[in-house]
Amino acid sequence: MARFIFITGGVVSSLGKGLAAAALGALLQARGYSVRLRKLDPYLNVDPGTMSPYQHGEVFVTEDGAETDLDLGHYERFTGRPAMREDNITAGRVYQEIIAKERRGDYLGATVQVIPHVTSAIKAFVLSGNEGVDFVLVEIGGTVGDIEGLPFFEAIRQLGNDLPRGQAIYIHLTLLPFIPSAGELKTKPTQHSVKELRSIGIQPHILLCRTDREIPREERRKIGLFCNVRESAVIEARDVASIYEVPHAYHAAGLDQEVLAAFGIEPALKPDMGRWNAVMERLANPEGEVTIAIVGKYTGLKDAYKSLTEALSHGGMANRVKVHLDWIESEIFETSDPAPYLEHVHGILVPGGFGQRGAEGKILAARFARERKLPYFGICFGMQMAVIEAARSLTGVPDANSSEFGPAKEPVVGLMTEWLRGNELEIRAARTDLGGTMRLGAYRAELMPGSRIAAIYGATSISERHRHRFEVNTAYRESLAQKGLVFAGMSPDGLLPETIEFSDHPWFIGVQFHPELKSRPFEPHPLFASFIAAAVEQSRLV
């Protein structure tokens, strides 16, 4: 039977519960155990798909087409286990399902309440689908004390009693702030956070204490005493230079050892940290550096592009170079010459996005890369803007545009109305609800033999994850091909363009999918490895 580890947070948000869960999962894997990581989000949205990146950061898309929390990206990158739809649930989805049951009469006239109906639904979610897994790590979003999180805390409290004795533990992540005027770390925030957690019936077994410096022995003893945990279970979670150092840091602090001890497990072997040693070695010993410009519209919040920045880092590891990111708000190019912003970079990446704001700036970035023979990587929206730029500049279609922005005389990019998922036809209309109605999840693409992208993948049939509602119009395919822009990848039915490339450019590729979602530190995605390799070549020309 699976053992459960519930991970909660206190004091402030953004302490890194997702990273903590991911790193612990990696450590348990290194000891030979199988793991599954899941996230409970207390907000009332059904999923984060319609939320602004400034509200929630990146939307991570799973293989089976769910729009989920960005922490699932951390789970995948650290464990290599693909996340699925059933690894993330929100309060909105829980209430949606309960109300649907109530309307059908499933509750047989009962008064529907938070306890037991909501908590039972949460527990059923946590307990489902864990066959053959040694450890299930469950992260609860938000912080202890948040009103919307109370049903989730109550559910995991109940699970502590429902499960057989010794099958569940609680890890609480807190902050130890350093007060310069006092010259010391303060333990009171952690004490109050644990007190709040205990007031709802949860006694943590382990405390992960975020800090920017070593925790003195006396402070560890004090925390253990006032929070009712063993001193050895007060684990230092000190800041590190890279997130990929976290597994090593947590192991050195004794986290995995303490987790196993809490379950009464005597570790038989030391963890095999081989692949994490290799990752750290490449991070610590770069043999060069490149600068990549990310021309986007959410550059004020780096979490909006979390998987993207990590995939670029992985591409740097593959080429043994440090990748510097130059974040550029695309709207700047609509009033300023792009050259001063882009002349010094070794590659340009235009990421996904929605809406008209900043679109013209992204088109100008694609033009700069095409004309200056600079490596260009367009992802989803970035591919669409590159095609619009080529249609305007090379094929004599000055009105080329996307119908996403309104009626277009020349809809080079238009709304998808139907596509195949396996043998089923998916149909959408312009007035369809936005939530969950895009082409989402893994779809196959067929690559043109002899194309650059087929050479990069080393294959002509691939599967990648998608998240888009609009597509490049194949009516412009021939005219663009005459000017060197090749549709090198298509959906298996030949209807949907998946990749484009310029045959006479050193490295100019656009993809309709999101390859960043499948990149790992120990298995960099081939497109990012190739893009950074092209940037390295560009750096040698400057």
C-alpha cells in the first residue's frame, strides 16, 4: 500500500513547496522507491487555464491535455514521471462535481455540506489511482490559515486517521527570517505557523525551514521544543544558486533520512545521486556563455515562462554553456527600433501567448532574426507571428494577420474549428467557452524527411504537447514555400501545420507545440539543445 506525504506551507507564499515536493520525490527515487506527486489547489477556478499569467504564472499542460499548476512542471522535471490530469485538482473542480451530483439527486435528499461531502471528495481524489506506487507526495497550495484552504487541510487531517497507522506523515514548510537589526534568525513566525496548523488538528512530523543562512543548533533545539518535533526533524532548507542543487542540499540536511525514519523504514542503501551529480557538474563548469533574448508580453513575471526558462537552462547544460536571458517586453518594439535591444544577443526566442497586445513587436523580432540571420525559435504564438511576418515581407501580403485579433482581410492565422484526437473529431466554435476548449495535450506530428527539424529529432514522427486555439492557414503554404519558408511538420492528417523553418537560414524554426514542457535537466529537449548550439555558433561569429 502506498505511503502518503502531505506537504503544507506557512508564514508566506512562494516558499517553494512545489520544489520541496519535487526534490523529495527525486531523493526517494534515488533510493529505489516509486513516487507519484499531486497538487491540491484551493482556488475556485476549475483550472488555471483562463487565469492571467500575472495571477498564477505558467499553465502547465499534461500529456492527457489538462491545464494545471506550474508545480506539476517541477514534479516532471525532477522525477521524469509524466504528470496527468488526475495529479491536480482545484476547489472549483471539487465544487463543480459536487453540485452536478446534487442536481442529479445523487445525495438522496441529504443536506450537502463541506463536511463530509467536500472533504470526502478531496479524500477520494487523493486516494485514487495510486496502485503500485511506494510514496504519494501531496502538496496543498496556499498557506495554513487561508480560508479557502480549510476544507483541504481538514481532508488531509482526516486521512491521517483513515489510513493505517504509520502510512501518512506531514511536512510543513516555513520561513526563518533574519532580522539585521537584531542580528539573528527569528523562530516566532515558524512557531505561530505550526500553532495554526496544530489548531486544525495536524501535527507536523518534519519542518522544512527556509533560510538564507545556517540555522544555529540552539535555534533548531528551540524550534523542535516549541513546535513539538524532534530536533533532527528540523531540516534546514537554505537558499541555493540553482534549483537543481536542491536534491543534494536536502539530502545533506537529512530530509530523506528523516522521512524514512518517520515511516519506520530503515534505509538499506545510500541514494544513487549519479544523475544529479552530472547535472551539478555541468552547471558548475560551463565552457562558455550565450545570451538569448526572450521577446514576450509577460516578462514582468518570470514564472509565466517557468518551463521555458528551465528548458533553456537544460539546453545550456547539453552544450556546456551558461545561458543568460535578456527579457524584452515585445511592446517596446512597436515604438522603438529593435536593433539596439537585439544586436548583442546570440538568439531570439518568441514564446507562446494570447491576444493582440505586443503581437506587432513579436513580428518585428521575427523579422530582425530573419534578416540578420540570427537563430530564431518561435513557440506556438511565436511561430504564428513568424509566418505572418514572412507573408507580409516576402509574399506581398501586407494585410496578413491573425483572426484572433479580429476580422482579418488575409487570415494567415485562423481559428481551429475541428481536429482529430485519435479517432474522435473535436469540434469548436468561436463562441465556445474558453476554459479547456483548446487543442490540449499530446498530439503526433509528421516531419518532412531531410528537414532541419527532422534531423534535430532524429525522427520523422514525434509527439508533443499543444495548447492553442488558432492555427496557421495552409492556403498560404505554397506562396511561403516559394520564398523559402517550409511547412516541415504537419498533423498526421495533413491539415494542421506543426512546424516551419527557413531553408536558407542558419537556424530559424517555429513550432505550434510547446517542447519546453517535456525538457528535463538530465534529458534536455533536442530542440532546445540545438537552438543553444546554434547560439554558440552565433557567439563565435560576433
